Amino acid sequence: MRPQQPSPARRHWSWQLLAPFALLLVLAIAAAGRPASAGAGLPANIRGDVNCTRAVDSVDAALVLQFTAALIETFACPEAADVDGNASVNSIDANLILQLNGGLQDSLLRMSLAITAPAVPCADPPTTCAVPAGSAFRLAVVLDSAPPEGYIAIQTYVFYGGLAYNRAAMPADEIVWPASALPVWFPPEPNILGFVVHGSLSTVAQPFPVSNHAGRLVEFELSCPPEPGRFKLSLLAYEPLLDVDEPGNPLGAAISLPDQTTVSPIKTGRSDLDLNLDGMIDREEQDLAVAATLEVRCV
């Protein structure tokens, strides 16, 4: 059996996709702001650091499991325990800490998808939302909290599939990160592919200002088709480009830290997605890391 090869159209837009954002990544990593001065330290409130040691390790995971089993009543830093942000502390939080220590997660940062307008009924937490068929709504990519050291660049990658993307006039109209100074987007025309990528740096020249903004990074308009249906939106996560056999996803959702490190938010799963809407799943569309999902029910 011959291995599946990407379609010619897929190869073509892959190279188009890499051009503007590869430049953005190079700028963010190679020309990043200066690292924090020696001895500056980190704030005590680091997600996952339940014992307040300013490090996140297997001891923290063990403490979370002890708390789940009612062997301990609280933590030295209880605000750091809810790693996945679901308003409870359980074994999933401990597992995420262990994944971070095992190199399976880049960070314990969280990004989410949210409908910001109009007000529509959503499950709590917002995993599904109901939108009238044929109507438009605004979707936001939200950074739930900033890393202690701040960050100097952002990028987001939203797969919207069969919904219509009502693009604004300029990328600056959709990138709402307050520190944005070099906004870019892809593809050049809306709705030729089933996704949109946004990115920006905090300035166009060194030194790069550090942002501590938590909240909306990107916001844009989508529309339901006239007919009812269900559509699963996905925020794809950054994964480094290792080699041709492991293409990764260098354009996925991420932030760049002041120490020149690009990190993805927590990866919540993996999925096959028809990114170029050709009705097939090409090799580069398989097993993609996902940071967040939101099901839109057009009713």
C-alpha cells in the first residue's frame, strides 16, 4: 500500500502559509526582548506550584492527588491548584503537572474559545453554544492568564470548517491584544481554506515590551449557514517543526516569552481536520494538537 501523499493544492498552500508566519516566529525568537535581570525571581503564584517552591514538579502532582483523596485539606498556594481552570481540583490537574514535567506539555497556560456577541445560550463551561441559523456572531481566542514573566508575541490558529468567515478590513481590526504592533493574518483571502491564523509582536524593533495581558487576543466574525447544523471549532496548538516525517504545527496557538522561548497553551487532545476543505484528510491534517474546542449549533 502506497503511503498517502498530500494533494498538490495542499502542498501549494502549505508553502504560502509558512512564508509570513515563519518570519514572525524568527523575529519573535531571534530578536526577543532582553531576559529578566539575574535575581529578579518569579511571583509565588505560578499555576501548578501548590507548595509555593516557585517550581512545578512531581511533588506538586502528588500533593494534588493527596488533596483529591482527602489526605490533606489545603495547599500552601491553593490558588495554583486548578490547573485546567474548570473550578475544581482533581486528578486531571495532577496529570497535567506530570505531563509538563514529562515534556508532553510546553506550559500550563490556557487558551479558550468564546462567543463574545451576541449573547447566545452556552453550556457552562462554554463547550457548546446555540446560534440562530443564518446569523453572525463574534468568536474570541482568550488567554486565560498571563505567564509570570509576561510575553512578547502571540499567534492563534482557529479551524472554523463549514462556517463563513466575515473578515475585517485589516488584521489590526481582529487582533485585539493591547500590545499588538505588527499584526498579520493568513490566508490572504477569507474562506478559501477552513481556518484563519493570526499573529503579532509587541513592537517592530528592540527592546520588545513585555505584555502581561490576560483576556482576548483575537476576535473575528463568523456566520452560520441558513440551514441548521453543528460545527466544531478548534484552536490548534503550536508544535515545533522537527523534520519532514514529523511536520508539527509551527503556526499553532502560542506565545513567545521574553527569554526567546515559544510555548503552546495546554494541549487538550488531538484531531484530524480537513483544513483545506478538499474532502480528504491529508498527512499534514492528521493528529493535530488541539488547545480548545467549541461546538456551535446553528439552530
